[in-house]
Amino acid sequence: MLRSRIPATPDVAGVAPAENLLSLGFVSHKKGKNQILFRDFVRPSAMKSGVCARLKFGGNNFPVKSEVKRTSVSYGGCIPSVLRALETFPDLDEALKPWEDSLSSKERTIILKEQTDWRRAVEIFNWFKRKGCYELNVIHYNVMLRILGEAQKWDLVGSFWNEMQSNRIMPTNSTYGTLINAYCKGGLNKAALVWLSDLYKQGMEPDEVTMGVILQTYKKAGKFQKAEQFFRRWSSDIYDDGETQKGYSLYTYNTLIDTYGKAGQLEKASRTFTQMLGEGIVPDTVTFNTMIHLYGNNGCLEEISSLMTMMDEHHCVADTRTYNILISVYLKMNDIDTAASYFSKLKVAGLEPDIVSYRTLLYAYSVRNMVGEAEALIMEMEELSLEIDEYTQSALTRMYTNVGLIDKSWSWFEKLSDKMSSECFSANIDAFGEKGHIHLVEKAFSCCLSRQKLSVLVFNVMIKAYGLQKNCNKAAELFDGMIGYGVVPDQCTYSSIIQLLSAAELPHKAVYYVRKMQEAGLVTDCIPYSVVMTCFAKLGELQTAEDLFKEMISFKIQPDIVVYSILINAFAEVGNVHEAMKYVDSMKSAGLTLNSIICNSLIKLYTKVGYLREAQEVYEFLKSSEDSPDAYASNCMIDLYSENAMLGEAEEIFDNLKCNGKSNEFSYGMMLCLYKRLGRLGEAFFIAKEMQTLQLLTSSVSCNNIIALYATNGRTKEAVETFRYMLASGIPPDDGTFKTLGLVLLRHGVSKEAINQLESVRGEDAEVGLEEWIKAICSVLRFDVNLRHVGKTKSCYNIEPFTVNLCEKEFALKELGDVKQGLCG
């Protein structure tokens, strides 16, 4: 049964008084547009919030029509004559004279309700008051509050409310429902909640329609938890615990399902839907649309199929919105074919696709570069005189640009440029810029300028376009001219120019913009400084990087782990232990912990200076952290262990790298050198073969190590084969290669003078020198080998087939010329 009374300050959510829970503010005493003037209703706690928030929430599911104009109703008695008289005679005394003393209360209510102009309604209401023979009750005031609320005449709403209080006309549940609905639909949601609070204080409960309006208000504001709390409290207060709860109306169920859906609470929405069906409430198209949309957002395609079947069973006809939702759902799943099929089914069902249908599918075709399908849809839209919005137009411009149809791309831009917003200009400029069409970028910018649509976003994409072309001068020139156009750079603008100049290794120019950004008060973190510091460190200007660090600190901008890692790594590169450790200590003092980047830098530093114990400590720290040691840190440790002849420790790390798939050319190379140094030739030869099998010979260092291994152990054939592989793979031999090959020739009787002469020829002309080295090797060594002739061009070697039969010694000696004199035997 309905409860007879509720507490004076009800607990709307079960945890706090309504005013506190709902954060209820109220209104200013100052009268102005869209403000309320309720002197005797304002509470001190509500006054703190000042003027009501003017959040504009729509009311697309409200049960009360929002239009002031009402449909005509057929009335009996004198009402039709009265209404015609009111339309005919502006003067009320003349219009209402025949019925001046005979209008009943119900007839007065109907007359007021049928007014389509709030001014005429107020005039008639005041005429009733002026006559003195008519009693105006709460129903008449409710009608006036609704009319004035729909017209958003909040000052008059306040006046009528105060008049009710003065005349001791007690508001009813319907009065509060009318006010709450009006304020919600007018976007004054805080004020609506104040009315709700007052309703509770009067010992009343909102009816189901009013409850639905409040749910809508919370839902539109994104306050889903409060919506649920309010509904639960309302449900428990309306009915005694011992009484079986009645089912809600379809409208309430639709509102609840939509609220749960927007809150992402799929299970609760599904449970509510099931409860609704169990109570025999037949869902309508709105219900199914909401559920389809909800399941679609969660990727539940089977449930969507079941819902479509259920719609047929309930003879609930899908509308255009149903198909639009299905198109959107399948596009979200990247199933463009199914989405397009629902567009076709929409037409087959005898429905007309609306602008949303066309724009949704056209945008999908555009971003997927489906030119033919997009153009077919455009033709349909043009036949139906449907306008393409600027966002879809931007996508079309980008589509044509992506597929290389530049003329069509520019044509689309020009077609709608007169209607473009600044944001749309930005999107089009970005489309041209990303594909490098800088001439179109500049033409589009000029077009934007001529239409006075310049904005900071336009400049940002222009700078990005110049950045992609690595045109730093143009980008800087554009940035410097922004103020002249009346546009102030934002954080993104500064960040873009700083990134661009730093990437171009122009840190001295970049730091100028960092300081301008600082002067503008837009530096909120250390990122702009870190970008430029990285560039200075890369160029070896460590003192400048340090000065920037100090400058940043002076502005009370706290460095993060990245900034510290820049400096630590920079000093590690040059082997400066003292400076690197200074920043490690500073970082720890700031409460920051070592990360893998800094640990790698420290291990690199300790490897350079041979600090084994310190490197081991950092490496063990890495092993115990979430970030396990990477190949770089492990290779450094292998190098350190190799230098200290610590075979077991090196093998342990190497084996771990192999097991984890992280071993690389450097890992194998260092182990080869370690085995060779320790005289473990079997293991060294095995490593060499494994490197060849795994194709880990990509550098001259690795090839030289293997050539040296074979050469120093009398395995000349393998050494020369490795040299052949080196040449065939395009790996240029260096001084180390020829030094080892010289030892091979020495062991086969070639004099030092001849070898020096070979090196002298190579010093004068690398190409000719390499040819002479190959000829010497082929002549001296007594087996066949397929080598390659290497000719030098600018920065690489061009390799051509060159074969010499080592058995043809006389031919080889003739080719050697002066080198022949240095040969033995």
C-alpha cells in the first residue's frame, strides 16, 4: 500500500539527505534571462551553488510533448464558442462577456490549456483573477506552470509559484511533476532536482512519469549510479515491502534499460528486459532498438539475431533507426558487407533511409577507400537532395587523396569549402599533408584564410604537413606569423615545432620555442625540455643539455625518469662515471626508481670503464624486476665476463639468451672471442659454424673474428671461404680483414714488403687494391675458390662475379705484376 508520509528530509539514495546527495543548488536572486526569482523558496545551502547550471539536455523520450502548440480536441458545451470568441476578439471583456459569470472550474481549465501563446494564457488567467467571482485552484496554476515552463519563462514561473504560496494554494504531486518536467526539458537540471527535494519535504512521492523524467535527467548528465539509486529508492518508498510490486509502464522500462545501457551495465539491462517480458509488458520498437544497440556495443551478435527474431514474433516492425543501429553495429565490427546488406534490407522493407543511414555508410566507405561504393551512394544522396555533412566530406577528400585521385580530391574540397568550419578545413589540410601534396595544403590554407576560418587547429596541421616534408623553415615561418593572423599558439603548436626542429637536429632553434612556450605559461611538464635535451645529448653537447636541465628545475618543473635517463645515458656513452652517477643519485633522491633504460645505460657505462662488480649489481637488479634483462644488457655482461675470463658466468647468460630467443650476432661474436682467448677452439669453431647456419654474419667485425679464428689455427680454406661470403654478401672488408689476410699470405711465403705494397695500392684506390688482394690470394693459395670482384662507388661496394682457378699459377703471377717479386717459391 502507498505510504502515508515520508521523512521531512528524505534520503534519496539511502545514504544522505536529498540536498547533499543530489548536490542541489538553486537560483540567484538577480532576475535575468533563463533565471528564476524565488525569494521565499531559496535555501541557504542551495544558494552556495549560485545560478543554476545551464546544461542543455534533450528530452527525446519524455512522455510530455515539448511543443507549445497542442492538437485540437472536440469539446461539448460552450467551450467551442468560447475558444472561437477568444480567437476573434483581442479584448477579453468583449470575447468572454456572454459567459462572464457562468464558466465552471473545468471550463476555465480547458480554456487555459488550449492557449498556444503563453502571453494570451497569462492575460486570460489574470482576467479570471480580476473578475473576483472565479476561484482559481491548483489545477489552474498547474496548467499555467506547464505553459510558462514550455515557453521557458522562468521568472513568470517563479511569480506564479510565489502567488500560490501567498494564496495558500498547496501544490500537488502533479504540480511538482509539471515543474520538474519543465526544468528538465529546459536544461535547468539542478533546479529540477531542487523541486524534487522540495516534493520529498512535503511528504510526497513522485509519480511514475515524474520518476521517468528524473531518470532521464540523470542519464543525460551521465550520472548513472545516481539514476539507479534514485530508482531503487523510489521503488522501495512507493510500495510496502510486504506488498507485491506492480509492474512498471513500458515507458519506465524503456528508460531503465536505456539508462543501464548507457552506464555499460549489460547484465542489468538484460535482466530488466527479461523482467519486463515476464510481466507481460510488450516491448515496442524503442525497446528493441535500445537492446540491439546495447548488445551491439558489446559485440553480442547472437543476441542481436535473437532480438530480431523476437521482434517478428511480437509483430514489432523495425523502423529506420533499427536499421541504422544495425548498420552502425556491424561497421563497428568492421563487417562492411553485412552493414551494407542492412542498408539494402532497409529499402526492401519499404522504409526510406534517412540522412543518418546515408552518412554512416558513406563515411564507412570513405575511410576504407571504397571509391566505387562511395560514389554510388553519393549519386543516391544527390537524387534525394540529401546534404553531405562536412565530416563525411573530409573523409571523401582523404579517400580520393589516398587512392591518388588528386583532381577529384580537390574538387570535393572546393565543392563544400564555402560551408566548411575551421575544424573541417583542418581535416582536409591534414589529408593533403599526410600524402605530401604540399601545394594543395597551401591552396587549402589560402582558401581557409580568405574565408576567415583560421584557427589554432589549422596552423597545427599546417606545421605537421611541413614537418612531414622536413621543411623546418616553412614551419617556423608559419609559426612566427600566427600572432599576425590573430591566432595564439597552443600546447600542440609548440610541441609540434619543437619536435620537428629537434628531429632535424636543430636543437638551438628548438630551444628558442621551448622558452617561448615557457613564457606563454604552456609548459606543464618536462616533455618539451626532454625532447630538446635528447637532441643535444645525441650531438654530444652535454653541457647544453645539462644547462637545460637546470633551467627546467628553476621553473619548478620536475624531471621524470625519461629526463634522467637522457643525461645518464649521455654520460655513459662518453664513459663519465662521476656525472652519470650524480644523476642516478639525484633521481633516487626525487623518489624515482631505476627502470630498464637507465639500467642498460649504467651497464653500458660500467662495461666501458670495466666496473664488473657494479655492472653485476645492476644486472641482478634487472633480473629481479618486472623487466628482465634485454639482449643489450646481457651482451654487455658477456663482454665484461669475457674481459675477465669468467667463462661460466658468460656461458650462463649466453644460454639464457638462446633459450629466450634473444641471442644475436653480438652475443655469438663475444662468446667466440672468449672461447678463442681461453683456447677452447672446439667451442669457438662450433660458434662460428652456428653463426653461419643462423645467418648471423652481417658485419665486418663478425666476419673478421671468424676469419682470424680460422687463419690463426691453420684453417686457411675456411678463412678464405668466410672472406668470399663476406664479399658475396656485400659486407665491405676493412683494415682488420686485410690485416688477418696478410698473416695468411705471410704464412704462405709472401714477404712483408709485398703485403705492404698491396696495402699501399688499396690506400690509393680501394677498388683496385681489393682486386689486387683477391688476385694475390688466388695465386698463392693452392685450391679453387669462387671469389667476387668488388668495385667501390661513393659509399658501397658493387660486387661482380670473379673466378680464378688457383691451379693456373702462371696466369695469376703474370697478373700480379710487381707483387710477383715478393712471392716465395
